[in-house]
Amino acid sequence: MRQAIMRLAAPVCAAVFLSVPHLHAQQFPLLAVGELNDSRAGAWADVSGLTYTLENGVPANNLGGFGSAITYAGGNEFLALPDRGPNAVPFNPAVDDTVAYVNRFHTVHLNLTPNHSGSGLPFELKPLLQQTTLLWSATPLVYGNVNGSGVPPINGVLRYYFTGRSDGFDAKQNSGDPNDARFDTEGIRVSNDGKSVFISDEYGPYIYQFDRNTGVRLRTFALPASFYVTNLSAVGATEISGNTAGRTANKGMEGLAITPDGKTLVGVMQASLIQDAAQKGAAAKLLRLVTIDIASGQVTGQYAYGLTTGSGVSEILALNNHEFLVDERDGHGRADGSLAVVKQLFKIDLTGATDVSGMDGKTAATHEVAKTLFVDLVASMNKAGISSAEIPAKIEGICFGPDLRGGGETIHTLWVANDNDFSETVLDPDGNTIANPNQFFVFGFRDTDLGGSAYVPQFQESRELPAFLR
């Protein structure tokens, strides 16, 4: 599949990359495409060391879905986050086919190597999986027992692993109970000292802080009570119908950002809260963002984001300490068996934005943050020769990487990853079976593409821009 994409991208000649001053409609040059479908443990296997199979027969070390979120950690290291696990295999509808897949993140080395061939993309990218870190709590968690125990077999004394299985909750508590074992990981960012990671999810929604080296949970951040549901169910549709307020099942806190100064977390919901959607109109397309002071752990604000072309939001990324990129997308593309249409990043500014914490959906929708299109990923990939049928349906992970500098030029890099839902193959629009890899896409942009904004990286890193690209 990687070779096929590189052939499609052949019209983008490396030698002319920097001769294009600006592409209209906010298209950014595609610098490289890479795949990660294997490791030293084998094909479609991570390096967690797990050797058993899950309830649905899938290996517990299955390597997939880790484009749910990515973040840059300095040097050539990136962290990639899978979601709740391989639930595409029919197993048990009473738990929405979820299994006790232990939540984890991967440390991946991503190096851009100049392509000197004179054709194809300017760089080659060969990802290498270095480490898989499993996530756990030192205090007991509540596991489910729907048609079989949801307790991971690797649990031990003072080590209780989080899992993606939907029945891991205490029905006497609301969905924000930090003792729940269920965890649908969707957003990850690293602390400025590099020692811990912050992860958001869709079940709670929860935001937890973990030790980056060991994977143990260090801290829990409380979110607004209006985000939680009170009537819990292992079946998402039942949970939605049984609540009049709170997050929509499987559409919780999909995105997480950290400001470059390392002081603030910003989380964004994938879809409207149940109570907002019930008001219809603009409120039904209102997504709430929260800001959290890391030092105190307190929520400091809540802001309104209005959907335009996409069906939901998958990620948020800090451009600086007050401006952010929001990943708005539809569900179409490869894996959906259709053509990708909407994969867009919008720029927003929280400076002077109205805090909508105490407002209902209709009122909050009148105070939406202003947004401008930053980049159209579908148009950018099409420009590079990648067809809309080959663009992944779930473009969910975005982060910045090291700059490329040389000859007076500075090219910033934007890294994008897909969630392949742990499916190695899918059907294309014609019904043919095609590969469905875990992919990384790297785009380049300049300060002149920022529309007057300042790019402030969390980690200041740079690489030499090859002479033939200057």
C-alpha cells in the first residue's frame, strides 16, 4: 500500500516543493507518507509483550488504531494512542462487541529522510515502533461481568489495568467515576518535562495523567458535571436513550491539547452534549471546549465551537498559548468504502472568547468562537495525487513536529495519523478488498500560511533542509 501511494504522489516533484509560494484554498504540500504495520514482535503486533487472545479471538498485542491521537515528544520521538481496541469483530452485542483490550500508547521513532530520486514526495518516512506502554491504576478498578469477566488476566497486586470494555463501570456512580475500568482513549499530550502524559477519553469523559515510563495513573482531572451521564449501560444506544444530559455515548472528549507553556489543557467534545442536541438548531452543532489549569487541576473556562462542514471533531492542537487548530471531519474515505470529503483543520482563538459554562445550548451557540480554515487535508492530498478513495476515513491524530531549516527557509511540519479501527483490510467503493494500513502523513507550511498568527512549538526542534529543497 505504501508503494501504491508513493506512485500516486509521483506528480509532486521534490525539486519544485519550495518553488510553490502558496497553494490556494489552504492546501499544504505533502512531504512524506509512512506506514507502521509491524514491529520486532511481528506483523500487526505491538511490543507490549502480551501473548494471550482477547474475548473475540484477536491477539491482545494487536497493533492498530493508534492514529486516534499522536503527539510530538522531542527529538525523533512521537507518542501514538490506540482507542478502546479491536471491536470490529462481532463478539457480544451486550457490550457493543468491546473486549478487555488493555489501554496503551506507543513510542514511535519517525525520521524524515530526503528523497534524492528527483520524483515522488520530498521525503521518505519509515516509522519504527520502540515501546508499548500499558496503562494501569495502583488502586482497584470496577470491571464488568456481562457474559464473562472483563478483568485483564495480567492484573496483579496493586496493578489494575484499564480496558476498552464497555461494562467496566459502577452503576451507582455517574460516568465520571475515576474507579471505572472502562477507558476509551482518544487524546494524548506530553508534559513539558517529558515525564508524563495526559490522556482524554469518551466513556467518562475522563482526563487522566500517567507516568510516561511506567504507565501508572498519577492524577485525575474533574470535568463539568454537565458532561457526565447518570444512567450507565454497556450498550451505547441504551445509554443515550436513558439520559437527558451529558455526553453522547462514544462521542465524548475526542481531542486534547496542551499549550506550549505547559500550563493548560484544552479538551474538546466530539459531538454535542445530549441536552444541547435536544434544543436542535445551532445548539445541535455546538461542541463544548474546556480549559484546565494543570497546576491546580481546576476547569477555568468552557467555550462554544460550532460545526460547519464536518460531522464531528476528532482533535485539537495548540498553535500557541491562545490559538488552536480543530480537526473537523466526516466519516467518509478508505475504510468507509466511500470517498473522503471533509478533513479540515480550523483555526480558533480563545482570547476574548465568551465563557459559556452556565449557558444552555441555544444561548451558548450565540457565542461561538470565530474560526477560519487553516488547511484542507483532502484538497492537499488530492493535489499530491492521492485519490479521495485512498484517504483514510478517520483522520484523528494531529501534531506538530520538528522544523526543517536551511538557506534562510523554515518549513514547519504538521503530522497527521489515521485510526484504522484495527482492520487490516477493508472494501473499496467497488467492493474490492484493499489494505487498510496505519499511516502517517507529513505536511509542510510556512509562517506566511498562518494568517498573522504566531506558531509557538511546545518542543523547539529543527532538522537541516536538504540543499536540493532550498
